[in-house]
Amino acid sequence: MILFVVAFRIGGSLAVLYPIYASTFIWAALIAWFAYDTPITRVHVFGWILLILGMLCMGWTAKNQVSESPSVSTEATINE
């Protein structure tokens, strides 16, 4: 969580940082499975799928917002 806050302070975008943070739930379950033999059920897998779909939606939205941003025209500077 401290790294999450630090990343925000140095200019990180929510659309990039939150999917990374959300993936910690998947990693925690996998580590528990390997380290403690905690069973992974269908509900866990369904939750992972929902998390991954949410991460993809956030990434897709962020990509579209960047591509729709106004850009500086290079033609104006060349003609001047």
C-alpha cells in the first residue's frame, strides 16, 4: 500500500496503478495455494476472471483516453 501511495505521488495514473493493486488478490491466493495448500475453488477462479476483466476494462479505457487527447500538430510548426 505504501508503494501504491508513492506511485500516486510521483504521477502514476489510477488506470495503470489500480489494476496492479487489484492483481495482488490473485497473487495472494496463488501463494496461499503453493505455500499452505489452500484449496482454490470455482468461486475463486470466477473472482479472478472478474478482476482480470475489470483490469482489462480499465486499461482499455485509459488507452482510449490517451488516444483521444488533443495532440500538437506538427504541420503548424513546419509551415511557420
